[in-house]
Amino acid sequence: MLRNFILGMTFVAGWHLTLPVVAIFAKALGGGPLLVGLTVSSTLVLPLFLAVFVGAMADRFGTRRLARVSALIFTGGYALIALGSGFAALMVGSPWQA
């Protein structure tokens, strides 16, 4: 139980630590205040809309399987940003990091 708690808190802390980095990266790519705000907001809004759907999937398929798929999607978001060039790659990849 303690192991799961520590892993969960590490994941949550790691995710929240990426938000300032996304904002700094967006600004470094030439984004103005509006584009930087939209980029960071998109990272927070997508999970809001997907929460109910993902909860139902967790009930149907199990949390372990869903965690694996979520980790792949999370990694894919980072890969889009790393392999893409420019602000468009950041805008497309950021929401999938949530």
C-alpha cells in the first residue's frame, strides 16, 4: 500500500513539474502570452473532458491495463514534442501529457 502511494505521488509531482517547463519552452519558441496560456491550458483541459470516459474504461478493463495505455499515450505526447519542430508540435503534444 505504501509503495503504491509513493509511486502515485511521484507521478503526480512529476506531472506538475512539467507545467512550468512547457510554459518556458512555449515562450522560447516565440509564443506570446496568449499562445503560452493556451498551451498550458490545453494540458489541463483535456483530462477534464476525458475523466468520465477514462473512469468507465478503468471499470471495464481494469486499472492496470489502463495505466499501461496511459503511460504509452503520455510518452507519445513527449515524443511528439521532442521529434517535432516548432510551436505546432508543442501545441499538439502538450495535451497528451496529462
